Amino acid sequence: MGLTKVNHPDLLDLASDTGATVFPKGTTAERPVSPEAGYIRFNTTDNVMETYDGTEWLVLDTLTPSYAVDCLVVAGGAGGGGGSGYLGGGGGSGGLLYYGSETPKTPNGAFVSFLTGTTYTITVGGGGAGNLTSAGQNGSNSILASFTAIGGGGGSSLNGLSANAAQNGGSGGGTFNSSGAGVGTSGQGFNGGTGYGAGADYGAGGGGGAGAAGINAAVGSAPFGGLGLTYLITGSSIQYGGGGGGASEAGIPLATARFGGGAGGRAPSTAATSGTSNTGGGGGGSYVNAGVGNGGSGVVILRMPTANYSGTTTGSPTVTTDGTDTILTYTSSGTYTA
């Protein structure tokens, strides 16, 4: 195809050409590292033309306008493990995905472009049940369109000589053993902690969190659940994705609740506590037959300019405003039509 220069040497005359021109193309991950306003390219991940406006990448589509939305997707946390004769590991937190302007950004931090008129389906995962006689139950996935946060992995248990392994998940469950903690999902959460046993000092590892691995049990050191992450997407600072604490006795201190994860049980009769609802926190592991913690349910949160908010939803999300933005908080499944 020929391109004809006109009077201005920097301009190209395409008016009489009947062919086509090729713009740069590549995946979302292959976007220019330091883009400038006015860049145009074809995104092969989303199959759309896009332009950089100096702040963010926007979809170029004159037939279907789009707008940027902050999205937080948190899966249900897992239940803690128990044991008729020993201690249970803490439940792993639900996997966490965040796309927007805050830090930390997982997995890539880019805003999500919602296409006007498109309906986006939202599923909010429930927390897994704690189990006194087996490993804790995994949490359920939370889903926003094509983005899936994986439910947390259940904490291990030990019944007499019969062990029930810690489970993998968004974050992994803690284990009573010195190895074999549950494995977290890359970009969503971390591994669970391991256990310790010597003399009268026994403990099970904490469940993994969205921000850090579960703590290993050790004499003088509490087996806390892994740290979660804090976001301001609702307009308030809220902690999400804390792992459940592992159970402990004697020289191993109580693993208290944090970042929405439940506290571990402790000798002689302190019961574990459950993860906080709508944070994806893992449940605490049980000491012998004292109470075991359930995982906290997940949440899906959308934040967008009020000027773009359509007002068309199902599932009864909580609708709030913060400055010039509208926030939709889904604690149960539903839809949003952009």
C-alpha cells in the first residue's frame, strides 16, 4: 500500500487509499513501559483497539464506549482444621484480585474497562466450614466476568494417628506437621505455615494470607495467619484476606485474629474464632475438641465515576458514594450493566 506525503512533511494522506494500515499490536503485558498520551495500539489480549490518554489505557470503540472501573474480588476463606486428639491448622484466606490505582496491585494493577451496555456477572464465594474431625473445608471462588479469585485452602487436622492434609487454594491452609502446608495461588495468596512439636510445646501453622505466608509454629512464637491487604476502594480503610491462626499449647502463644482471619484455639479450652464475613478471612484451627473457626465469606467491589454509573444492577449491592465516585459492594451474587 502506498502512503503519499502532502504539504506538511509530518502528515500522511490516506484519503484516496483503499487498502489498510497496521497499528502496533500485542498483549496487555506487552504495552509500552512508558507510554505517552496519544499512543494507539491493538490489544491482542482483549481484541480491541486502545489508546493511552496520559493516565490510563482506554478502549477505542466508537460503537461501544467504555469506562475504567476499580475492581476488588475476594474469594471465601477456608475453615480451620481440628483434631479429636490434637491441633488443627489455620484456614487459608480467599484469593484476592485487585485492579485499580491503589497499591499493592494484583496481579497487574490495571483498571478494568467496562463496555457500556454490557452486563457483567458477579459471584461471591462463601466461606468454608471448620471441621473438628477432618481438614477444614475450602472456601468458594468469587468471580467478576472473566476474573476468578480462588477459595482459600482448608487447615489440616490430626485425629489420633490419622492426619488430614492441609489444602491448597487462593491461600494455603496451615498444617500440624513440619512440612506439607497448603500452597497458595500465584498472584492471589500465599502458602500456609507448618507445625511444631516437642515435649509439651505443640502448635499448628497459620493459614496463608493474601499478603504473606502463614507463620510457622515455634516455641515462644504465635502461629499467626498470614497478613492480608488493606484497600480504600470503599472510601474507608478495610483489611481483606487474613489467614486463620493455628492452634497452640504450652510454650506457643495464642495466634490472635488479624486482617479478617480468625484466632487459633489454645490449651486448655480456648476456642478458635471464624474469619470475618466479606473479607475472605480464614478460620482459626481448633485445639483438641474446642470450637473451630469457619472461613469468612468473600466480596466483590466496583468503584467508578458517578457520571458513568448506570444504576442497573441485580443482587442488591450496597451503593455508596465517595467524592465523585460511586461504589458497589456485592456481598451476594448479582450483575452490573455498564
